[in-house]
Amino acid sequence: MLHNDTAVETVPSKTFAELGLPEPLLRALREAGINSPFPIQSATIPDAIAGRDVLGRAQTGSGKTLAFGLAMLARLDGGKARPKRPRALVLVPTRELAMQVADSLTPLAKSLGLWCRVAVGGMAFARQAEALNRGVDLLIATPGRLSDHVRQGTAVLSDVNFVALDEADQMADMGFMPQVREILDLTPARGQRLLFSATLDGDVDRLVRAYLTDPVTHSVAPVSASVTTMDHHVLQVSHQDKQDIITEIGARDGRTIMFVRTKHHVDRLAERLREKGVAAGALHGGKTQGQRNRVLADFKEGHTPVLVATDVAARGIHVDGISLVLHVDPAADHKDYLHRAGRTARAGASGVVVTLVTHDQRRMVRRMTDRAGVRAEQATVRPGDTELSRITGAQQPSGEPVPERQRETPRRGRGFGGGGERGGYGGSREGGRPGGFGGRGRQPRYGNGGGSREGGRPQRPSSRPRRSYDN
């Protein structure tokens, strides 16, 4: 068993051709400009193609998606899916991560003539059921929505001989392990399992012992935040100065993500930043999937260089070029700190992680950073300080209010895309209590999204606003 103190591997440099991938996949990788495998890919793909169960410890941004995705597609090559019976499954904790995994794998699947589809809450259930009925080779799903499909009989998992669990520690933290176990129990016992996680303790370790058979283990990233291109700072501020400091940091040049504890604080902070001339978007579980897609698209495209988000909503966000992570509210624990910090310094890029603390938060944050393996520089700053500017690039905002970016309302998408199709408008009960397969679910009508509670039964469309359970 691979534990958290296992030494990090030094993986010999290889090419994708040396990993044993089919020629159509190699051609698709070249066309996408992906020329050299990351260490986690070089380490795990040969074992996965050989049929071994694989246990990988790697941080977000280390190339895990292609590590399990390429191996699964190679093993699926030449087969055909039966109606309602996907042949391979990728389980992820959030909708955003599911869509991004699909963005990466769908073009590669097409090169082999395979169908890759997504099943997540907040998107049209009926459309997903239709696509499953046509046959899906690789299904990317969140535990809650897949539970819905199993209960409704629109998905049968007895043909799923390849399962990948991505961000397993995050699924455990979000309370999805009972559902993950029930899903795995419905797949063939002798099927191949690939599990990737930043940490391998607690529930993840129990899952490994119960469902992986003699796994080959690989670790290519430490569990602490010792990324050499990531600088950590703890800045002490006064209560009365905090908002002005946040605004000046928001006005910096570059892409910034700000983390706060609650969805209400997300909306309030984003609005205050826009009032001061900082183009900021708000992301939290209380927004519809269409709204969340648009906010993320604006952030990726640079229309809103600042993203204010909760931990739950931001899990699985993979956006290149985030040069600063700002903990407006300190993280709840060292795992959340590392997850937030992992939004920057990705794939060899550099980045800065800043935590704002008031006097009463100093000891708590010091204990947390120690547990995370972080040595953060300490400083006391005020608005306009040269030290604040040196560390973060903070500058004075324009002061001209920025209206919340409006876009033409998109048509309801098919709700079941290879990544990127905008779906219906039913909100997922993200972060809520997961449920099992017991109980009867009511299938929502097509057209209004009928968002699944992540882990609960499908919800009927309603004209009344739905409560959010994000925080």
C-alpha cells in the first residue's frame, strides 16, 4: 500500500509512442500540440495498458487526466458499447471537473471512433438518457447523477470493465464515498480500477483496500505544497483595511482567483470589486449550470481577470495562467489550502499564493500552513504599501464601476456533451448530503434541466427559486 510518506518517483523521460498507445491516439496528440508525457503519464500508462490496477498519488495539474484517459481509450479501442451500458467510467467529484475531463478526452476518443459523454447534475437528464441509450464507450460522471441514472434504469454498469476515480480525496471530503462504493459494487469485480488522489489516507485508503487488486503504485508529487515555482505569503491586515487591500490586489495585472467561505460572500465581494473598477466574476453552487459555464468562460477568455469562488464551486477548476491565488478567508484546513493553492503554478508555471489574516487568525493559519508543509513569508501590510505591490502586483483600481458582464442567454444545450455543451438550468445540490440507490426517483421532464441533487433524487422543475446548499 502506498502511504503519504512514500518517496516520490523519478520517472525516466519517454515519448508517447514508447508508452504503447495506438497510432490514432498518437496522431491526435500531435495535432493537439501535446508532444511529451508528464511524469505521472510516463509512470502509469504502461501499467494501465497492461491491465494492472493503478494507484497514483499526484496533485492537481500534474497531468492525471491524460494518465488515466489515454490508457482507458487504448483499452477500449476496437470495441462497441451496447445501449444503456457504458464500457468505461470516470468518476469525478464535480460538474466542472467532469466537463474539463471531457474537453480533454473527447477529441482523443473521436480519433478511435469512440463515444465519450458526460452525466452530471444541473443538465438535462432526458438528453443524457437518450445518449446512454445510443451507446457510450467512456462515461464521465459525478456520483449523484450516475446514481440517478442507475435508479431510473437509464444506465446499467455491468459492462463497465474500466473505472477511473479522479480526485478521490475530494470525493471523500464531499461525502460521496457511500455512493462511490455502491457504483463500484455494480461494476464487474474483475474489472480494472485506476485511482488518482492527492492524498491516500482515511476513506481513500479503505477504498483502495476494498476495490483495487494488487495495485501498482506511483507517486510523482508530494502531499505538501513544495512546488518550487510557487511562493507562499501570509499578510496580516486590519479589519478596516481588508477590503481596500483586496480591491488593490484585484486590480493587478494577471489572472487572479479569490477564495471565500460562503456563496453570499462571493456575490458581495464580486459586486464590491466591480463597483471599484475591477472586472470580477462570481462562482458558487447557488448559480445555475449555464451561469457557471459563462462565468468560467469569461475568466478563461480574460473578460473577467478576477474570479471569486467558494471551495465547493472551484473544485476541479483547471485554468492555465492563474498567477495569484488569494485566500480572502483562510482555508478550513490544510487540505483545502493545498487544493486552493493548486490553482496556480500549474505544469511548471510560476505562481503566488497569498493568505490574508487578521490578528486573531494568525495562530490558526500558522498551524494550517505547517500541516500543509508550507513555509510562508510573513508581512504586515496596509493599502498602497510598496510591500503589498511587490508581493502581489497590487495597484490602484480605476474607480470606474464595471457592470456585471451580460451575455445573450444561450439556448438550452443538449445537456450531455463531450465537454463544453451548455445544459439546462436545474441547479445541482452541490455539496449536499449524498444518497444511495435506495428509493425511487422521479425523472424530470426534459427542457427545464431537472437538476439532480448531487447524491439525491432528480428534482422536478419548479418556477420557484431553489435553495442552494453550497455552504
